[in-house]
Amino acid sequence: MVALNLLLSAAALTSLFSLSCAQTFQRLGGCPTLGCVFPPDQVDFLAGQFFDIRLEVHAPINGSQANGGKADENFTFTVAKNGQAAQSAAAFFKVAEAPLEHWNFTWYEDLFARDAGQPSVVNVTAKAYRKVALYTPGEYTATLTYNNGTKTTASWLVRDLASVRKTKNIVMFIGDGMTTNMITAARLIAHKSVNGRYQTRMQMDQFPVLGHQMTHSLDSFITDSANSATALYTGHKSTVNALGVYADSSKSPFDDPKIETIAEMFHRLTGGGVGIVSTAFIADATPAALTAHTRDRGQYGNVVDSYLNGITNYTWTNWTGPDVLFGGGAEQFIPGKASFEGKDYYAAFAAKGYNVVQNNTALQKTGNNTKTLGIFCISNMAKWLDRNVYTQNLIGNKDAPDGKNGSATDQPGLKEMTLKAIDILQSRNSDKGWFLMSEAASIDKQMHTLDYDRALGELLELDDTVKATIAKLKSIGQLNNTLVLVTADHGHGFDVMGSVDTKYLAAQTTDRSKRGAIGTYFNAGLSQYTNPNSETGPMSNTTSHNNTSVSFTNGTFFPANWDPRYSLFSGIGADPDRRENYEVHKDGPRLPAVNITGFPANDYFVNYKDAVSGFIVNGTLPVEADQGVHSLTDVPVFAQGPCQEMFGGVYNSIDIFFGMANCFGLARN
């Protein structure tokens, strides 16, 4: 008995050692042992929510976990509601026994193994049970038994939520990458302050309920937009790049175990309408995660096909397409190498009864009784700052959505798309209700490129859209029937630390002396962005403010001067090598780092042209990074309307899904 205990202790130490090594790289996220169960341990389900089960047994041929390389073909898998007898998965879910699958894969145990080109090879046996569900609230135990009695156990919880519907509609705004610090900075540059007191408030400031959600993912404490959206829409955390699935180790990116999303469940159970709006290319992760199911967010053509046709390679939720799909990304719709199987997806959507519009003029004129596809440019949509202040940047981009190399100069903004989406959804679904996701995507995209002015412009556009949405809902009699949420999927390490005298900075001749232009504490002074008559920066037309100032009425709040002499001293905590002059980039979105001819393609250096008058700031990221990255920070959740009380406090990102599902009454016990 003592010898057996010693053997068990040694095995436990080996397992712990292997886990401690699996940091930069992991054999398979969510599977620390050689037996993998997906969904893994410690996950929650909504009663009646469809999901797939993936089982894998790993047999490493080499590396620290090597066990001979023969994967167990006789593994078993049982499921039991706690307190009841365990049954095989086929018997428990009343489905056919899954066929046995085989494959292998490779991975690096650490950076040293990668540099040496020494991958570990793993043989795999696997099974998958498709489209099952748990209907009775309570705790369940799922057990995989393999390798002569070794067990991997997963504890599952079906939340006990009522099936009573409490709201007719939900509007979910996602400020991609938006943090409290960014909201604070946006308020500073757009709302006047007198003696430390703001004279006006952001719309988000006026929401009755404020919460904070934790964004970390299944196997990393830093998330990306794919698996963070998966958590928000399904209640299940996943792996970086995964959309609506748990990432398995198979060869195909399309056979991973799926989880039903809030949009799919709402449409399946109520017949209500679904709208998807984004200022990104529409196949991007945040909109895609509502219908796509793949571990590779880069499968853009397949994402577009899933919007229209749903999941067709496996039995899944019946999906007939959203009522509204608005955004950029024409390259996935124009027939050619970027579209799925080379198809014309404008024609495919039209064949299924969609109105197809390609500019703001057509969008406003189109009727409200028909499903509508609106694709307004190639790639991501134009930023608020370029559409409203530096409009010359819209010309010459060859980004027209028809693919004929024209310029997409008549693009709607987030507000125009969102309000039109509500008109269509309400007209088509006044009886059954609707769900709308509206994403301000380029808060994140511009934070990545360190273009803080454009990022904050996008955030202020989001706030203006929220305000207009509340007014719209009130005007059509739906405000009291609609839960409005404003949140983010993750954050960036952005903050403001003071101000910069850009005129003084430009006049200095050395990098060290240029840093003397930064004012902190008392020397930070007050915001000059709200004063249209404030002195402009050194690169402005000093005889006129017309190239930097914008006037708004009717309670719309944006900076009156985007290029004041005294700008924000702001930055993020993880960035590439770059130059900084802290001035707005008038000629288009920022490009802080570039590759130099003669160096490896993934080696990036300071882009001198990005801030000629500035000084060099050494980056903190690996040299293959040309932009900033996401951060750990919790992100805010603002709630108003039915069920608003569910969204106060501090909680996990998955709880957003369960709160929405509870409010819609989607649980099926």
C-alpha cells in the first residue's frame, strides 16, 4: 500500500510538472490530463441548450508526457445526474453510439522546444455526440474512463432558471475593447467641465445599473474577441480564436463541439427576429460568434455562409438567416477568392428574399418589412473621425462594396445602422420580439494601432447611438419592453496620465527634451478639446479651425476641437516600438510600426512617418508585434429596462448570456 501511494504521488508530481510547463503552449486547452472531455469541468448550461460532446484520449509519442503513443480505443464515457445512476452517453441522451475516430497532432511544450524545432507528437482516439441537451436543473457528473481505469471527470451544472419571459426585446451594444478608462477619457474630451464638475453627462452615465464582468478565457487569462464573444453569447468560455465551439485537436476547424448561441436559441424557441450590426467587416469575430461554429475565426467565407444557411455539415439548430445584417466586409460577398467557394453572396442573400443595400442613401430608403443585407465597404467601415472631420480620407481607397475600385464615401455610421435595424426588426417582429447586437468594433481596432483619437471617436459614436436608440425605443412604444445592455468583450491597457504641449514638443530637437512637453498632476491642466477657439496644434492651419473643429446640436457630444495645442498624454501598457507626438492623425488611421525591406516579414520597427515631430518610445512586446494587445481588465456593463437588476455587481462574462436568456425566458426544463 505504501509503494502504491508512492507511485501515485510520483504520477501526481509528473502531472503537476507537465501542467507547470504548459504555459506559453498547451497540448489542448481545457484538457490538462491525457483524457479530454468537452464541455470540460466546471461549466454551466441553460436548460434545453443544444451542445456537442467531444471526447479525446491522447497518447504522446515523445516529450515529457510520452506513454508509448498507443491511444486507448476502448475508453468509456458516462453521464449521471448527481444522486442517480450513471449511464453511457448514448443511453443517457437517447442517441446512437458515436463512431470511433483517429488522428494525430503536434505541439511544442515550451519556447525552447519551438526554437529547437522539436514538436511533441500525440496520437488520438476520439468520439463526438452531436446536438444533445440537458433539461433538468441540477449538477451532473460526466466521466471518461481510459487507460485501464484512469478517469477524467467533468462537473456540469444546469442552472435553475425560470421559463417566464420578462422582456420582449434585447438590444446588446458591444464596445469592442472598451474599458472604464476609455469612457473616462471620452467624457473628458467631449463634455465641458467647470471647476471640476461636468455640465453634461454621457448616455452610459445615466443608466440605472452598472456592473463589471471578468473577461478571461478557458485556458488563458487574456482573451481575444472570438472566445470572449462566445462567452457572452453562449455562457461557455472557450479558447482564443474559437467561435461558438470548444477547440478540439482534430484536423478540421469545423467539427469542434458546438454550443448554441443566444441568437440561435431565441430564434428557435420564439420565432423572434435577430439583427446583427457592426462597424467591422461583418465576418469579424464579434458578429460572427452569433451564428458561426469554428475554432478558427479566420474562416471568413464560412462565417458569411453560416449567417445565411446556418450550420450544414452537422445536424444543428434550424437557422434561416437574421432579419438584419449590416457592416463592412464586401470582399466576402463579391464572387472570387475571398468568398466562400467563390460564390456571389449578394446574389445568394437576394435569392433568399433579402433586400441588398450598399450605401447609406439606399439604407435609409429601403423598406422595413423585408430582411435586409447592408454591406457598405470592403474591409472595416470608415471611422467616425474620418466620416465627420477628415472626410478627405474617404477618397481614393478603392473600397466600394461593389468591388469596382470606387471609394465608399456614402457609408452609414453605427447610429444610422442601428436605428434602421430597429425599424426593420420591429416592423417584422412586433408580436414575437427581437434581439439586436450592435458593435462599435473600431474602439478596439484603433486601440490596437495606438490611434487613441479615432478610438475615442468610435466610443463617443457608440454613446451617441445608445442615446438615439433609447429615444427611438421610446418613440415606438418599446422602451419599457426592451432590455438595453452596453458592455465590452475585453479591454486594452489604456489610460490618460496628463497632457502634452504639442507646440513645445515639436520645437525641441532631442528625444529627451521632447519629453519635457508632458504635463502631469497640476501641470496637466484642463481639457482643451471642448473649446472650439482653443489654440490648435503645431501642424494645424493656424488661420482657421475648420480643419479640426466640428459643431453639434441636439445634445450630441463630440470634441469641438480634435487638434488642440494641449492634447492628452495617453497610452497603453503593451505596444510595439513607435514614435509619439500625441497629435491627431489627420491623414487617416495610424500605422505605428512597419516592416523594413531586408528584414524578416514578421520583424517590425518604428514607422518614422507616423509621428515625424515626435520621439521614439521603445515597445514592450515581441518584435513581431506591429500593434498593441488586449489586457486583463474587467469591463463595464450598463443595463436599463426589464431585468436590469440582474446585471449589477461583479461577475463572469458567461453571466451576461444567462442574464439575457433568463430575461427572454429561454430555459426549457
